[in-house]
Amino acid sequence: MSDAKTKDEKPKGKKKGKLKTIILIVVLVLVLGGGGAAGGFFAAGMLGGEKEEPEDPNKPKIILKDGTAVSDKEASSSIPQESSSDFKVTYHQIEQPFTSNLSNSDSFAQLSLAVSTYYDERVFENVTNHEIAIRSAVLMELGQQDAFELEQPEGKLKLKRRLRDIINDTLKAKTGFGGIEDVYFTDLVVQ
């Protein structure tokens, strides 16, 4: 009987050893194969590191004070600081005034706007080409304003910032690029 047990035990030990070896080989193949694939993707530029996208030739350029047009990368910052004196500011008056009833009152507001940019004339071409969409978005925002808030300086500043964001959002939706740095009230009447 002891011979029978010894014979039965030996094959089980061999099977366990073979199973461990097979598992070790499979794990090794997976690790080495995964590492090779990751290295291949990295070398191809698909994994890791920053991938620089080519600059869009239709994107407006930043204008320096001397009149030179440069890309965002060349300007050393994607958006110039307000206090930066290295960039030329250009202005564009939106011709027709905006008139809208105000929220929760019988009052209305009429305002005229101008916009500024550090970028070239293509930003203003986009403003002109998409003026109807911009007018609609501005009027929607103006209609949500409270008359009392618009009589306060803080309310006017808040509206000014909000209109800049709305105009940029509209331009981004229509052209892929905003570019408006600031909005100016050239006329503002609340009645």
C-alpha cells in the first residue's frame, strides 16, 4: 500500500510544478509583450509626453505694438496679461445698439458696445460675420438683467464681463476661436 501512495503522490507534485512553470511563462510573456507594446506606442508618439498639434494657419495672430503678427507660441503666452504693454490693442464698434426689456420690471435697457482684442483683424471679421448670433446671445443676457443691478457700478462690471464671455463663447461655437479681450459700453441707458 505504501508503494501505491508514493506513486500517486509523485504525479501530483509533477503536475503542480508544471502548472507553476506554465503560469510563470504566461505572466512573463504578458509583461514583456505589454512593455514592448507600450514602448512602440511611446516611440510612435501615441503615448506619453505632450503631442504638439500643428498650428491652424487660419487662427488669428497676436499683434505686437510694432505691428508684427505672431502666433500664440511666439508671443510666449497664450493670452496676454491686461497690463502687458508688448501687445497692440485694437477696438471695434458694433454699429447697432442693443435694446431689451429687463427682468421682473417694466424697465428696459439700451446699450452700444465696442470690443477689443490683441489679435489681428480676423477676430473683428468673425464678429462682423456672426453679428446676428452675437446680437441674439447679448440680447438674451440683457433680458435677464435686473434694473436695480444695472444702476450700480458692480452690476455694470458684472454685465460687461458676462457679455465678453458670451461673445467669446458664440465666436468659439461659430469659428473655433474667440479672441475678444474686453467689452466696452459706449452708450448705456436704463429706463
